[in-house]
Amino acid sequence: APDGVVLIAEPMLGTRGSEPVAAAYFGFYLMAMGQGRPRSPETIERMLRDAGFTATKRFRTTAPLLARVITARA
């Protein structure tokens, strides 16, 4: 809808401080999901822009290894 907002909350590559465990975490997470691949916030923002969304914004979370949050406007 015009003026709509999309919210993406998921684990993302490049989470500072998680580098030692990120590869193992993503390996198990994606194995459990049966598909997918880890993406960085920059990649997700680029995908949103390519799909016509604007005004991307990142939010801090209390558990960034488990989920980071990005919003964008339609």
C-alpha cells in the first residue's frame, strides 16, 4: 500500500562481535530452515531499493546474532 512499511527481522551477516560463531550458527540455522542464505544488512537494503522501497532504517536489537531489524517505506 502507498506509505506502507515493510519490516525485516532476521539474523544477518556481519554482526559485530559474532564473527567466531556466525559460520556455525548460520550453518545450523539454514540447515534447519531447509533453504536460504545469510545476507548482510547492506545486501538486504540494496534488495529493498531494487524492489522500489525507500528510506531504509536499521534498528538495534538486544540479541543481534538472533535477529537484526530493518524497515523500509513503500
